[in-house]
Amino acid sequence: MASKSKVSCSGDPNQRWTGKKNKLFEDALAIYDKETPDRWRNIAIHVGFTTEVEVKRQYEILLEDIKQIESGKVPLPLYHRYVACSRSDITTSEQRLRNLKL
């Protein structure tokens, strides 16, 4: 019978996942697909300091996020508008570079 014990005793279900931990989680999802035996255990080990229950919950959150994005319920981020340099700015910059003594 499969054990439901924690992979790590320091896993805290209330602890917020860091960007680093989330990146490890996403990498593990790419490594351990749906057909992998003990998928959630392997992902928990890969991420470190977490449990199978926590990675399953994180996966559910990811699926919900994807669903929200695909349904258009998540607004697009506001990107800063790119402002191109004028020709005079480029000429001035080129002149400065020519005058550099390396």
C-alpha cells in the first residue's frame, strides 16, 4: 500500500511558493509526465522541502490559472511603450563612441 507520508518534514502547506520553487515545479512537470509512476512523489523530491499533497495542490492552482487565462478572464499586462531614438540621438551616440579611447 502506498504511503501518504511527507517527502520532507519541513513542508508547510501555508508557505507561499517562491519563484525558484515554482520554476523547479515547472521543470519537474516537464520531466515527470502523466505516465510516470509515482509522479507526485518524484515532483515533490525534485522541488524539495514539499509534499506530494502540496505539489498536487500547486498543479490544481496551475490548471485553474491556465483556465482563467484561456477564458480571457485575466487582463493582459500593461507593457511600457517602446520609444525609438531619433536619428539625432543615434548620431550623437555614434559620435561619442568614435571619440572613446580604448
